[in-house]
Amino acid sequence: MTFPLCCTPPDFSWPFPQSLPATQLVRTEFDPARLDPLEFDRLGLAVPRGVPKRQAEVLASRACAQAALQRLTGVAGLPGKDEQGMPSWPEGIVGSLTHSHGRAAVVIGEAKAWRGLGLDLEALIPPARAERLSGEILTPAERQHLARLPEDARAWRITLTFSFKESLFKALFPLVRQRFYFQDAELLGLADGHARLRLLSPLAPDWPAGRELVGQYAEGEGHLLTLVHIDQAP
């Protein structure tokens, strides 16, 4: 398939330390200055409202979604939106979209293997801003851990925690259909690109407080990419 002119060619490589079966991830970089609104027609999309940056974000993420679906299923479809504004994927598929600072990415997986997938991309938050946001993003236990880190590692940890909680929401909300926030979960151990998260608030009968979930992260060129994956029960 032909990618939009404002985007780099699709990158199908897997950036995380552990590969996942029955999944496909696609990434691209985009330049709003090269946006051609006619390319929305080619994808069968209405031109969204907003400045060129917002339009390019939408175009890039949907192009990634189309490429991922073509690669995984053989059909180059597009996600719609459900009544709560979340992506609505073709039957048998779960997935997540993300974009940040000229980059976009999508992950999808077969629903027979995965109950939920959440993907988030974040540029590293500058240290002063990260400190201002820490009280909103971090739980008391996370703030205790942060206090033990050297100053140059604090902004990285705050950004990573923020990103993982965004990925957690994207993976879990379609299952529980209940809003939850930064203080309702916490990031636990990190090791070699892997992470554990724990719910602090009950969200549904299957998702009590204390339940743990797993994720992975990757870093490159001033950005963090996080993934939370919820597999199907055996």
C-alpha cells in the first residue's frame, strides 16, 4: 500500500524485548508541513477539524492502522469509533493507536489471543514540568520510589509511569467500560524492558484491586513507547 506523503514508510519492526504472537505493530514519523488533505479521501476518511498538526496525527495513525490490518488479516480496513470515542476495530481484532510529537504507532492483535492491547508513545517530559506533574501522575508509593532516584532519572521515570498508565487505560477500558485515573493503578517493578502494574481500585468483578498486569517498554530518540498486553484466559 502507498503511505501518505507526509509520513515516512511504515516500520513493521518489533521494538520491545518480548515478541507477542498474533500481533502486528506499525510505526511512522510524519511532517504536518507535507500534509495533503486529498489523502484523507484515499483512506475513506473525512478531513478532521483542527490545525494541520492534528490532521496529520489522524492521517498517520489511520494509515498505520490500515497497514497493520492488511499485514495481520489480509484486509486493509480502518478502525471506527464507538459511542464513547474509543477505536472500534473489525470483528476479531483488538488494538490501540498513539501519536506524539511527529510520530504515530498502532498495535493490533487477534482477539482469540488477546483480550486487550494498549499502546502509548510519549516524548520525554522536561524535568521541571515532570516534577510539577508528579503529584497528579504518581501514587504515594511511586513518589517514595522517585525520591530515591538521582535527579537525572526522575523525569524519565515520571514519563514512563505516565505512559504506562495511558497504555493501561487503553487496554483495560474496552473491557471494564469504567473510567479510571492515574491514582487507580501503580507501576511496580521494571526489568530489561518489562514492567508490572497493579490496580489499586476495583474496576469490575474480574478486575479487583490488587490484580496485576504486565507490559513492556522501549526507548529511542527522546521518546518512550509502552505496551500493556492482556492475554485471553486459558
